[in-house]
Amino acid sequence: MFLAAPKPEQLDRQITTNSIPIDLFKAISDLKKELNAVILAHYYQDPDLQDIADYIGDSLGLSQAAANCQADVIVFLGVHFMAETAKILNPNKLVLLPDLDAGCSLADSCPPDRFAQFKADHPDHLVISYINCSAEIKSLSDIICTSANAVAIVNQIPKDQPIIFAPDRNLGRYVIEQTGREMLLWDGACMVHEIFSERKLVELKLSYPNAEIIAHPECEANVLQHADFIGSTTGLLKYVQQSDRQEFIVVTESGVIHQMQKATPFKKFIPAPPNSNCACNECPYMRLNTLEKVYLTMKNRSPEIVLNEKIRQAALKPMQRMLEMSV
């Protein structure tokens, strides 16, 4: 029987498939030693990616880990702005991101040109930007914050100093409630944290009356009003370990449940439902990274994060202020 020769695109796929080792965990471990690399992963990554990481954390913890990194290569398992942050703090290190398309809806909601004009329109305001933003937005900021330290940082600012808070309006609103400070908010948001359904959350609570609702402050106010505890990703993880409750409804990206289950395997965690039937409580950008892509990016030393040096230096100053204010 005559067999047609494979088309070029089919051959490319065969070569790519055949070049992937069967044991990716061992291959990545070997490359990590060869490169003197460290793997940093966010809690929202797939469980397999969390399990290969040297450090797992939220934005604040990952920033601190990157700042103290002694490796030659940083492999960042997260989204683009997180890898940019590592490069801002480590200009002489090779910073790799498995998929450059791993962006962020919140970062995208704050275009640098529009924000620069917004800042220029309010010249007397101090700019505090949530770390979930691009390097360009960081370079236009005075202080960077994370969901873990936003309240503490705002509380350190003199009360007569006007503040612009960007880019997340929901986190900004939460900080206003916690500090009593008036702030001018940029109108941005995370699509994952805005997708949770208040109605479905209440219905889920009726099904699990003994469960505590724990939520990230990026969620909308109507959802947060039902929460028993509100905190950063790390704050949520610590809370479930300390709480006497055995069931939790988790209102944030569901990737963090992997670490919750590892820390407290005897407890039950129920992901909060989105307002549709999709898996919208999973960040599609975070899920672009895969074990195969991690292996290939380490093998090829690419894709690499490259920043304009002028922007990097300008972005470094507010990052350093955050780290100093978070000690």
C-alpha cells in the first residue's frame, strides 16, 4: 500500500513531539542543574508546575524571592508582568517565561499612554500601583504594592497626600474601606476575579452551610460582602491552615487549591462558581504554561524577557520602595 509522504507541518509536529523527553520532571531537573536555574511559580499555575518549582508564592513573595535570587537563570512560571518584575530586579540574569502570550487582563486594562495622561492630569497625587501591571506602568509609579501589603503601604502614606491607586478598582475599593483613605482609582480589573457569581455563591453556601467563604480582594464588592475572610493568595492559604473549619468555598483562581489540599489534605475546598458554565475561575493566561514549554524554554534559553533599560531603571525605584516598606 502506498503511503503519502508527511506534509512539512506534520513533520514539524513529529520532530517537536519526538524531541520532548518522556520523563519531563527529570529532564527539567537536569536542565536546572546545568543552567544553575531557579524555578519560581505562582499559586495559580497548574499543579505539575507548582510541584517542580523551587519557590511557590503570590506576587509579594515571588518579588522577594526574585530580589534575593542567587541563580544565573530565573524560570518564571506565571504571567508576563511577573517575569518582567523578576527582570527589573535582576537585570544581569537570564529570565525565561515559557509562553510570552501568558499576559494579564488586569495589566492590559491599563495602557501606558492613557495612564501617563491620567497621571499628568493629577500632578499632586502619589501613584501607588498594584504589581499586576506592566513594566511601563511601574515606571510611572511612585510605589508598587501587592494584595498582601496594599493596606499596610497606604497606611504609611501621610494622610494629607492625595493618592492615585492603579490599576485594579476592586482592590483599590477594598483598600479604601480598610484604611479610610480617599483614593483616585484607575478603572481596571481582573477578568477572573470579576467573573464570580454572587447568586451562585449564595446557592453554594446553602449547599455547604458549614463552609467558610474565603475571597481575594480583587473580587467585586457584592461578592466580598459574603466572605468570612478576605486576603491575598498567601493570606488565604495561611488562613485555611489555621482555621478550625473543615470546608471552604474558595473565591479566587482555583490553582491555589492545590497548595491548600497539600497543606491540609483532610479539609474540603470548593471552588466558587463563575457566572457562566465555563471554567472561568481558571486564568487562561496562567494555563498557557505547560511542562513541555518549561522544558523547551530551558533547553533553548528562550523566550527571554528583555526590557528597555530606561524603563527598567524607572520601574526599579517603586519596586525597591515596596520591598523596603514591606520588611
